[in-house]
Amino acid sequence: MTDQPPPYYAEKTGPYPPQPQAAYPPPQQTVVVTQPVFTAQPVVFRDQPVVVTDSNGQQVTTQLEYRSGLLTWLICCFICWITGLWCIAPIAFCIDATKDVYHITPTD
């Protein structure tokens, strides 16, 4: 036998065969679109006028209307039951804090 390597070893130029160069496409530019987020604060309706936005987009201040409700009648009955004096029981109808509050938006 001869001491020469087979012909396919002789064709190599280095210890490793050359790697083929891959043609990768250039990286694409990513566009991120964000939209502003609006969070609406909850409106708390109590015994003070509140500024709200109506259906036309205008800001209006509510008007308060006090009406006798269940609490007014319960306080009236409680006063009558505790004191036994039916003549002072209607004082609950004179105090706005015992009444229900309705917020009304003025209309033009």
C-alpha cells in the first residue's frame, strides 16, 4: 500500500472545510404604535353639586333636589316612638341631611 492519503483529503486547504456564507435578509424595523389611555374618574354623588359632562360634551354643574325618602320616615317614626310626642316627629322632614339627594342637570 502507498502512504498517500486518498484524493478527497488532498483537496482540503486547511484543517476545516470553508463554511458557506449565508445570505440573511437585513433586519426589519419594528414600529410600535401606542395609543393614549384615558381613565375616567368615578363621579361620587353626595350632598354637594358635581361638575359632569353632558351628552353634548359640555361641562355642567348639577342642581340638588332634596326629597323625603325611607330614612326620613324611619327617623320620624323613631322620634315619635322614643319621645311619645307625635308633634315633634315631623322635624325629620325639615332637615336636609335626612332626605334623599337627587342630582339634576339643567337643560336649556
